[in-house]
Amino acid sequence: MHIKVPLHFLNADIAPGVKTGGGKISHVMTELDITCLPKDLPAFVEVDLAHMTLGHSIHVADLKLPKGVEAATHGTHTVEAVVATVQVPRGAVEAAAEAEAEPAAAAAPAAKAAPAAKPAAKK
């Protein structure tokens, strides 16, 4: 039997990439094509995000499927397909880049002003 089942994402709030890295979970897939006998059909497949770090992904091959259940691999759905990833939100990346650029820009005018001081005249 070949059917789609929903993915249930667990532990996103404790994933290191979210909790300490400031990242955000992106659900690339919300359901998975599976092959199994009717007696083995699960209501859903769990995706544990507890160990995801910033910039990493979970692939179909990483999922722990119930006994008797296999991921259907056809078309774009392969064992290499990305299920979820942790990324830094675009606004946070831009803000971090601006924050790094501001101290450098502020230091440049100060450096130019310092040599302009004249030595005191001797009497």
C-alpha cells in the first residue's frame, strides 16, 4: 500500500539551533509518502528535532519509521530529500551584518581625526 501520512515535528523548542543559535525551524515537508501493509499504517510519522543545530537538516533517511513502514522513493521524494532545517532568519542575518559594520564605520572617522592634532608650541 502506498499512501501519504502527516509528519509531526517534536522538540523544536529545545533544538540547540533554535534555543541557543537563534535559528528558526523550516518544515520543508509536511507529509511523507510511505509504503506499507494496511495493518502497519501509522497515523503519522514523528520527526524529532531535539538535536538539530544551526544550518543542519533532517533528511528522509534520518527518520525513524515504524516497523513494516518504508519511505516511498519516487520522483523528488528520495531518502536524500530534506524534511526540516534550522536556519537563521533573514532579518537576523542582516541585523548581525549591520551591527558588525557600524563599529568599523564609527572607528574610521575617529582614526582620521586623531592625526590632525597639532603639537604644542614651545616657548
